[in-house]
Amino acid sequence: MGLTRSEIFTDEQNQLSTLLKAIAHPARIAILQRILISNTCICGDLVEELGLAQATISQHLKELKTAGIIQGTIEGVSVCYCINPKTWKLLEKRLGTFFGSYKGETSCC
Amino acid sequence: MGLTRSEIFTDEQNQLSTLLKAIAHPARIAILQRILISNTCICGDLVEELGLAQATISQHLKELKTAGIIQGTIEGVSVCYCINPKTWKLLEKRLGTFFGSYKGETSCC
DNA sequence: AATACTTATCGTAATATTGCGATATAAAAT
DNA sequence: ATTTTATATCGCAATATTACGATAAGTATT
């Protein structure tokens, strides 16, 4: 026990939940919002602006990167992060389908 | 440590992450998809269809309910669950804004 | 009232997440 | 080559999540 039983769900359900889990943390939402504003973002800026330890920020960035939501390029001594367009659009589309399939409040309990 | 530092984030960031966390599990995605299809859903059906123990399904339903994503009404001996329209639309809108604020792949790293 | 049926809650074990100090790694500047 | 600067990784403690058996609680039927 204590382990999500992924094998009983579809690949789509597992994928969607993995992507959502990567975003479902206030620090990671803040990081993404910061990237979305300036299109690009250097790790050090986040450490200053968010008020979390450098190790913590680095860990959150890694999670977003592992999930494929952002990508990082080494730029001299620092690392430049930005949105991974492919995953971003995929997730946007999946969520659109998911939320859009709600038929409204008819015959609800 | 080991505790999310909510106090350093905005209410919006905390709220969004809470809602996303509620959805970010394959079982809960499956539950929501099932509700979305038939507009309504009885707990017992989920137990049969998903292949998780009754206690586990009940716990997932509680999490979705606590987050305000679904609502349940007692219907005789069983409980009828459906989408909470208000939260659903709020989350849909917030996610739309979030994902829509991506400006595209220009000058990415 | 006793039984059947459905859902919720409790308790618990296994695993995952969060945060951070310390330290490693790697490139740039001196 | 040494020092500075920026990021990643390790190790750990605190907390959270996941799953489920057992059992409680509540309604319906007999």
C-alpha cells in the first residue's frame, strides 16, 4: 500500500495526472508564472524572488523539467529555463477536452 | 520542513495548486471522467468499475468534495455525486488564463 | 426489531513530497 | 591556477499521500 496503482488506469489518465501533479504546487505555479511573463528565466532570479532556498528552487525546477513542462539550457555560468512548447500545448489541449466535456448543471443532484 | 510554505505565495497560487492537487491523481481523474459522462454518479458504481477498494474510492471522493470540485447528495441508501458547477467553471477559467498567457516559442532558450 | 445494503471513518503500513543545509560540479573571471 | 559565481545533488527530518481491512453509521427492506 501507499503506492498509486497506475496499472489499473489508462495511459492517458496516468499521463494527465503526472503533468497536473508537476504543476500542483504553489512554488511551481509561481515559477511557471514568472517564466510566462518574461518568456525566459534564470534560476538565480527565482531564488531571490520566491524566498525559498536555492536547493528547493532547483528541486522544483527539476520536477518541472522531468515532467517535460519546462526545458533548460546552460548559458555560461547560469541556466536559462523556458516553457517546453510541445508539452505545454498538449496539456492545454487535454485540459480543454477534460473541462469542456462538462455538459452543465442539468439533472444534477 | 516537509511542509509547503503557503505563506510566501499569493492566495491565487495557493488556491490553484490546491484545486490542481485534488485532480492530480489517476483515480480521481477517472472518477471525474465517469461523472462527466453520465452527469451523475453513485459511489458504488465507481467501486465496481475502477477496481479500487471501497474505502479508497470513498477517500478519493472526499478529497474531491473537500476541494469543492464535486458535491454529493444522499439518495436513499446511496450517495449521488456530481460536478460542482461553480468550482468547475472557476478552475476552467483560471487554467485558461494560465495556459493562455504563454506567448509562444519566440526567443526561447 | 432484525437484516441487508451502502457509504464513511479509523487505524495502519508503505511510499512520496517538501524544504533545507552541506557539499559537489562546472563555467567565468581574476 | 585560484577564486568567484551559479546550479545540482546528497542526506536528512518533517509531513503528506495512498491504499486497504475493519468497523461504524445510516437508510431500506423484511
